[in-house]
Amino acid sequence: MMTMETMITFVVYLIFLIGVGIYFYKKTESAEDYLIGGRGMGSWVTALSAQASDMSGWLLMGLPGAVYSSGMSQIWVVVGLAVGTYLNWRYIAPKLRVQTEETQTMTLPNFLSEKLGDKTGTIRIFSAVIVLFFFTVYSASGLVASGKLFESILGIDYKVAVLIGVGTIVFYTFMGGYLACCWTDFFQGSLMFLAILVVPGLAYVKGGGMAEIHMAAQAKEISLSIFKSGNIGTLAIISSLAWGLGYFGQPHILSRFMSVKGLKELAQARKIAMVWVIISLMGAMAIGITGIAVFKDIAEIGGDSERVFIYMITKLFNPWVGGILLAAILSAIMSTIDSQLLVSSSTLSEDFYKFIKKNATEKEIMWTGRFGIIIISAIATIMAMNPSTKILAMVSYAWGGFGGVFGPAIIATLYIKSLNWKSVFSGMLAGTIILILWKTIGYGAYLYEIVPAFAINGVIILVTEKYFFGAKKSSKVTCN
């Protein structure tokens, strides 16, 4: 049940977010300001906003819940994400920052279209549809997380909780655009980092240490071995590591690279981001592991493993401190949803409205984006109204969709000179078909759908470029 202290903490936090939105509404004067912050973001804001928007409620609810239920097999997901994060910052970020400025583009669909010389708009429209579809699913997963959070700690109805969460996010994103998203993500990322450090340490002590954790795990038949946990096998390990492939195609993360002030700030941001992500991922694992000892029966956490962090905080901390730490979960949720809504609105304004109306004014583009936020959030809210929906499952599908469809296309476009747009479109289309079929047929239970989608996408791009569409052009790899 809610306490007055917890209620005060949450109200103050929500008012703060709304205030940020109002403040940056006055600072947003152009479409470039609204969509990518005028390409003037510093290293700390870029790093923390990128990683906070990356991890979402999945970091503090989905991952700890999976570890609590199945043990250390989830370590392979952590390894994949850590490696993917580094490769993305090291090899994608610098080129994307330079080339998006050269092409004067602010969204992935527009960048692919301009860089590849697609005058028909085929790639731009197809990419925009993919962005809107998977971001709607992704945003819905965050709203499910916010609903579970408010329901658990404030004792309010799940559906009402979802509406409170989406209302707050929509307001400050609608008002302040990219600048509001980045600065709120900066504060939210800092709060998430604090929680991920403090909570598992106290839980370890209160839970009785490793001896008690081992005893509780054995009683629940959960292995703490990274190789002997549940039905973990070669395909399961490959599937877990393959989460790292998703980074190369995530629009809400890649947009951060477009907005940083320069390559010097980007290099500094990479170091900050890597420290943040490694510590945060290990902390989330520690929450799940210590939770096995703190809550020996899943009934103690409402029968839902994804609520282990919520119940851990309410059990171990006084209401004032607990309220601040619980706000970290809300931070994780909001920092991702606001970014996803903003990229979706950018897609509607830049890749649909501006494509249709070539002479659209700056004000028209900004307001189209703002109304786009309302439309996408409304659809996502409807999808999130089922409280039994698993956060991790929705995130997995959306993450795999972006990685499988956009990943190879972004890599090829950045690194292969004189690439034909038809080759890239062929690969993206093939990747989309494989991803959906693989998931629909049920093969995703054995091998994560991002693996075949990413592989076939990449192969189709290279084969069609060499033997069909790019046969008369140079395909020399460049590092410009």
C-alpha cells in the first residue's frame, strides 16, 4: 500500500519532469532543436541519455525478474549487450554523426534515403513504417512496466496507473522535444545508477550472503552456473549474445549520436557510457540473484518475478529512501518511452509529412511531431492495458525487429561506398519477412529471431549489390 512519504516523492518527481518540459518548450525554436537538440549536446548528457533510453524498465524489472526465475543463464544477455554497446559507440557513432550532418538528415529513414540516393522515397517510407510499428510495441512494454510499478507501490488500479504514466511522459515530451528528453534522461540515468548500486548491496546483507542465496536457489532448483541453468544450450547462448546485434539498428539510441556536439565529445561520451552500462547490467543481475534469498516464495512478490526489485525496495528501505529508489524504476521506464515517442514523432513529421509537403514550415514540422506523440502514445496505451503482458517479451520482439531490419542497412550504408539503395531495401525487406515468420512460426523459442533476420538481411545486401543492382558500381569499403 502507498505511504504518504512515497506519494510525496512521486508527486515531486513528476512535477520536476513536467517543469523540464515547460522550460525547454521556450528553448525549442526550430525543427532541428525539437528533433535532435540542434546537434549541440555534451558528452555527459549524450552518454547518460543514450544509455538510460536504451535500458528502460527492462533493466530494473525485466532482467532482474528473468534472473530471479532462471538464474545465471541471463549473463549471456549481459555479455552480448555490453559488447554491442561498445561496438556501437566505437564504430557506428562517429560515422553516423559525421554523415548525418553531411546529408543534413535527422532521422534514420531520411538518412538512408539521402545517403543512398533513393529518389523514389521507397526506403524512407518503408523504414518509417517499421519505426512506427516496433516503437509502438516498445512503448507499450514501458507502459506495462509503469502500470505494474504504480499498482504495486501505490495500490491504485493498473489501468489508471498506465494512464498516469503516459500522461506525464506525453506532456514533457510534447512540450520540450529532444532537449527535454535528453535532460530528463540525464537525471533519470543518474538516479537509475544510484539505485542499481545501493539496492543489491543491502539485499545481499539482509538476504544472508552467498550461503543463503545458494540454499534458496537449490530449494527452487535454480542453478547459479552460467552453463547449467535451466535448458541453456548452444542456441540459447547464441540467442542471448545476439541481443548485442540489436544496437546497430535502434533509432532512439542512434539519434543520440546524431545530436552530440562533435567527435571529441562523442569519444568522451563512449567512456562514460561503457562504465554506466557495465555497472548497471551487473547490478541488475545482482538484484535478481539476491532476490532469490530475500524472497524465497514468488508469492511474496505478487506472483510476478518482474516485480522483484519493487518489492525488494519496499521491504528493505524506509518510505522516504524507498520512494527515491522506486522513482529510479519510473526513471528507467520514462527515459525510454520519451525517446521512442520522440523518434516516432520525428518519423511522422520528417519522413511522412515533410516528404508529402516539400515546403512545410518549421512550425508545421514541430507541431506535426507533437501531435504524432499523442497518436503513438494512444495506440501504445491500448496495447498496454493487459497487466499479464510480459515486459521482456515485448522488448525482445521490438529490439529484434530494429536490429534485424536496420542493423545491416546502417552498417552497410556507413561503410560501403557507392551502395545502391535497391540492395539495401532488398535486405531490409528480406530481414523483415524472416523476422516476422520466424517469430510467428514459433522458432523464436529456440533461436532469437534477430539472428536469422540480421544474417539474411546482410547477405542479401552484399549479394544483390555484387551481382545485381551494384554490378556496375564500385563497392570499395571506406572509412570516411
